[in-house]
Amino acid sequence: MSITAEISRLVPPAAIATAPTISTATLHQWLLDGRELALLDIREHGQYGEGHPFFAVNAAYSRLETEVARLVPRRATRTVLFDDGIARSALAHKAASRLAALGYDDVSVLEGGAPAWASAGHTLFKGVNLPSKTFGEVAEHVFEVPHIDARTLAARQRAGEPLVLLDGRTLEEHRKMTLPGAIPVPNGELALRWRTLVPDPATPIVVHCAGRTRSIVGAQILRDLGVPNPVLALENGTQGWALAGLELERGSARALPPPPDAAQRRAARDDAAAAARRAGVPALTAAEAQEWLDDGIRTTFVFDIRTAEEFAAGSLPGARHAPGGQLLQATDLQIGVRHARVLVLDDDGVRAPVVALWLRRLGVDAALVEDGLASGLRVPVRAEARLPAKVRALDAGALSASRVGAGGQPAVLDLRLSHAYRAGHARGAAWSIRPRVVDAAPAATGGDLQRPLLLIAPDETLARLAAQDLREAGWRLLSWARAEALESAGWPQEATPASPSDAEAIDYLLFVHDRHDGNLNAARRYLDWELSLVAQCAPEELASFRLPAGAHDSPHHKPHIDS
């Protein structure tokens, strides 16, 4: 009998109450009934990225309790969890019990998990940020966004033709790699700052990103605002540039351009307000917005969409920070409830109208609030997720003593990201992850429940969550430490580039992961993936977007341009 089986026989795991289950047919009906629904994939990031339903949001079991508090703040929200269906969805049922302990009282499990969804004829989509990525492809078609390919842009640059080249991604992405000479202006900042960069109404403006979505959306944001200049999206972004055999700039030190002067700000405010009015974006009074927040049967998210520096300097208490461009690019990382309501706030009346406009096009019930961050809204402060009992923390001194103490060196499970473990870890430490930690513990301890077990984690929260599962399975002598503390204590280190294997590293999405590191085949596959999204969608998935008539008349097929 294996060690794991023997431990299971001697110390049966704590009973996990099973949640109600629903069929794929019921889930499909719920997704279309117009009521709030949180569809949470509780598998790890790598598993989620290999295939999930279009409207699913990732809330990995590794950090479920803290993630769900952020993604699904109202505990009475109708919630469906799913996993890979193994052992009758045992992991999803365990996750449901965790949520029940936090006060979530309307939680179901999808019978058969993700495989059952596929077996019922529905698509499991690869990749992440599916709604936003798909929306970008639809928007390009609907708005007929003009574009320019990499070679044509490079020729214009070599010829010295006037143009303004903007990088619509985050500063972190810009610094990693960008087009030569590009100015970093994240899409959420375009409405406020474009005037400070353009010398006249004739100079073309080109917006680029790493692939397609933010180039398309950024260019159309400027067109919505009535910018008189020719505006173009760079087709296929930095990846298209590399595929054309052109050199990217790395390590750019350029910063976000300064905000506009008073006259430019007034003009920007007028343009943004006009665009929002044309699109029918609701503008609530503070009293109306407060009614949304006080409504106990609906979920309302409140976002401050300014820069991180502005948010840190002061915001509306209770508002969450989500830079506008990234909120549009990765809505599923911020909003975990389908059909929830969203209040979009700023302090200038320029950025919020544009972000709200695009959220509504994405299908989100977004609104503005008069006076924005100065509206005086009383945002309910959600109680932080209740964490399990603390685990004894060991510093470098205690770790040094534990190596020579009478009890001998503890068994070690390393819960950090798999690629961090590969790069370096304490010799003899085994890699694990919360959904598998109970299975890993017997091998690490030799099946000895009395042997001390040390958890290596990047933070206390992750250690406490994993320790809860271990305690329920019979382990009591638990402690935790950071990897840096072990190294300081003199524990020998080693690197294992092939361990855990790619199949075991379920926390890491391998899907074209190295497309920005010179792997041109991966870049081609990624661009082909983006271009194929619309054709994979069901009509009801495309119908979730709010775009002008004709948006869904036919699938959008666009050939991949192998620059």
C-alpha cells in the first residue's frame, strides 16, 4: 500500500459537505437569464488558461478565500464553481465548503466540471482575458479601425515622416520592450494626455500594444473623441514588429507624459463628455449612485481608474484601484460577477467617461457619478476574508536551530510559484501547491504525522490557507518561512530547471508564454489565437457586447498577416 493510501486509511480527511450540483444545461440557462452570476473556475492559472468557458473567471483554489472576496464581494451572489471533474469534482466541493464558511450561501458546483461543458457542445477557450480579447476583434470589424503594418510604419520612421507613436500598455510592459521611440500612454490615459504630444491636426497618431487588442481599442478611443489627426492601430503590435524582422527597444526609461494645462483639460473634458453622451453612458447623481451601493440584492463595484500614483495620494474610501486601460484589457481580473453594476470614478471628468463608455460596449452595466471621486459616496467597506488559524513563522535564526535540533530537520514543502522553485530552492524541498498539498505531504514526511512540516511561501496568507488543508488531513506540527529566510540561515540551495515538469506546473500558463522573448513561432501562434476567437464564439457570447447594429451579422474572419 502506498504511503498516501496508508495515511488516508489511518487518518481519513475531514468530511467535506457536498454542495448542490447543476447540469451544463442549467448553467447555460443561468448565463442567459439576465441575473447576477459568478462563474468561478477554481483550478490553477495554468489549467484555467488551457481551456475554460467564455464567461468564467479564475479564482484559483490556492488563494480562493482572498480572491473571492475581491471578485464576488456580495456573499448572497448566485455562484457556480467548477474544476476538472476529477473524483466527482471533489476540489470544487471543497472550495464550496470554504466559501460556505465565509458566508456565501448560494453556491453550486457544475457537475462534471470543465470537461462536461465541452462534452455538452460548448467551447473551452484557451488563453486569458477572453471577453476583452474577443471584443477587440469585434470592435476592429465594427468600427473599421484603420491600421498600419510594421514594415510600413518602419519605412515611415526611416524616411523621417512626422508621426506620434504611442504605446497603450502599462509602464511595466513598455519598459520590457516597445517600438523604438514610442511614448508610453496607457489607453486609460489617452483622453487626458494626447493633446500634450501632438503638434498639429495633421500629424498621424499610431497606437501600439504587444498584440492586437489595446492597439485597436486605443486607436478607437481617440477616434471616439473626435481627434482630428489620422489615427492608426499598429497591426499585431510588438509581436508583428518582431515577425517583420525589426528590432524592438528594450529598457525604455521614458515616463508617462505630464497632464495637460487648464485649457487642454477643459477641451478634453468636453470631448469625453460628448463621447459618453453619444454612447448613452448613464451619469448618476450622488444620491442615485448611493442607492446602487445600498441595494443589498445587487452587486456594485466602485473603481478609481486613475494612475497608481494618484490613487496612492488619495481616493474615495472603499473604491478599488483599477487603471482604466487595464480594466478594459482584463475585465475578468476585476469583475467576477456577470450582470453586476460598476461605478467608474476619476477626479477630472476626462478618463472615467471614456472607460465607462468602453465598459458598456463590453457589456458591463457601467455608469458615471456626478463629481466623481468628490461625490462623497459612502462605499460599503467589505470585511476582509476570515483566514484560517495562524501558522508558526520561522525566521533565519529559528531555521538555523531547526537544522541541528534534537528533532532533526523538518520536511519541507515549497508553495511558491513553480518557476520560482525551478530557479532555486532549499535542497530537498519538494514543490507543491495548495490543491495538491495534502497528497504531497505523506511523501515529504515519509508518512510520519509527527514529523515537523515546514511550508515555504511568499506570504503568510498562502501558508495559512495551505496549512488549513493539512491540519484537516492530520498534520499538526506545521510552520512556515520565506525562501529568503532559509537562504539566510545557510540551508543549501539548488536549482531544478525541469522540476516540477510542465505538466505538474499547473500554476503557470505555458500557452505561448515566451512570445515576448524571441520565440517567433509562439508569437505567430498567439496572433493566430487572437484572430480565431470570434469564430469560436457562440452567438450568445458575442451578443453580450453592446455595439452598433451589424456587429454580429457574421463571424469576423481575418487572415493572419505573417509579417
